Amino acid sequence: MTDRPRVSVVIPAYDRADVVSRAVDSALAQTVDAVEVLVVDDGSTDETAAVVRRFEREDDRVRYLAHETNRGVSAARNTGVEAATGEYVAFLDSDDEWLPRKLDRQLALLDSRGEGWVGAYCDVVTASRPTVGRIAAAVSDKVFRSRAPREGGRELAESLLSMQVFMGPGSTLLAERDALRATGGFDEGLSIYEDWDLVLRLLAAGKVAYVDEPLAVTHFTGDAPAEAYVENDERYLDRNADLVAEVERRGVAVRRAHRMGLVGHFLAEGRFREASAYLDRRAFTRPKDLARLGFWSLLGLRALAAGRTA
């Protein structure tokens, strides 16, 4: 590739030889032609390198980068951002894929917004999710979908921090390369919330727009254990302590919302005793929280019946 690409697509990969082709194919199939695809192999021990090298030989838009050892998804994304030459950087997880007009729609929206808008994200649809998960997503969208701002600057930061808006930046975010670099990159000490943490710092520099279309497809591959959420949640909130305090002074219960999220993770694993340690008893007086508790408890009972808990 001789001309500077408009978008650099960063795909972190670790032992993804079986699925990374799908992600790369979807990036190359974008209706935006001026793209480069940077696949960062994070110390894979399978055939990931061979798969990506084949793409690199056949299409000069693909570049293979590698870590000698596994350093984690945040480090891999940081390596990709550092190597990117495009005006914008877009992130795509190696087990996910995009619809062909994903980048086109985001760039068109940003072009229409003008100065001050440094990025855009879109909705997602999840494939390969168990039936109960699909039902949960449908119920959540109808019953719990927040009316909080889904785009902007500080208002979006508040929505994200208080868990009123959920986004999957790892496969949906497109942002100006220079703005991303100015954030200092992904926190390599986070394995969960690392993308939300980056977005909060990006929002300190400019606004992020929202494309109300499911233009990314995520593939369900399971979830991290509840303990991982506890550890990462604490680091995420501590890193953004000043913003948390400011938002809570305005009456938004950020930490309570995060504790409820932890309750959900433990309940869904059937670990009712551990869940109670994070439960705010006032949840029993809030109809939506009661509904959440009921549904999470049903998931936990199902997990116990299936013998999937420790």
C-alpha cells in the first residue's frame, strides 16, 4: 500500500487461527477502500501467524505484527495503534466481524458532525449466543434500555461510567488516531473494562458519536469468572476516581450500579452467598432491580442444575 489509508483496523489475536480469517475478511470487505489491517499476534502458540501471513502475501493492505510472548489484549491493541498510519483507527476483536458498511457509516456520520467529534461507535448483534442469552438480551433491551445520552462528551462519559449505556468498543469503536495516542493508550493492567476506560479518556478530548445500527457481529465465546470482574472493576473505578466522585455528587449512583453488576455475575454463576456481599438491600425496593435479581437468580439456578459451578 502506497497511499496513506484513511482507517487502520487493529485486530489483536491470541491463538485464534480458527477464527481470525473471518475478522480479517470482514475488514477487507469494507466499502471504504482506503484501509490497512494490522493483525497483532500476541504470542500465539497455534497457527495464527501462518493464517495471517497468507493474507499478508495476497493483499498488501494486511500487515502482521507480533509479540514474542503473550502480553494481553490491551498491549496488543497499543502495539497496533502505535503502528497505525491511518487518519482513524478502528478496533475489531479477532473472533468478531463487521458488516460491509460499518466504517462507511461511521465516517459519514463524523464527516457530518465536524470539529470536536473524535470518534464513533455502533450497535452490535451477538451470534452463537445460547437461547437463554438471546432471551435475556431481548428482555433487557425492552425493559432496561436506558434513556441516558448515547453520544456526546461528558454526558456520554457519565452514561458509560454509571452503566446506563453499554458499548463494545473492542469491535465497534472508530476514533482519530492522534486522539487515541493522546489518551496514553489502553491500560495494560486491565483485562476487562479496558476499552471503556480508554473511551472515558477519549471523551475528555472530544465527543463520540453513535450509529444506531448493528454493524458489528460479536460471537459469544463465554465470559470471565466473577472474581475477574471484581478485580478489574475496582481498578477501573480507581483509575477514574475523580470522574466517579464528580458524577456521584450530581446524584448518579455510580458505585452502586457497579456493585449491582457484580451481583449479577455471581448470581449468574449460581454463587448466591458471594453475590450477597455486594448486594445493596435497597435493590429490593426498586422494581427494575428486583426484575434483574430475579432473572440473574434463574440463570444461577440453571447453572447449578447443569453442574457448571465450582
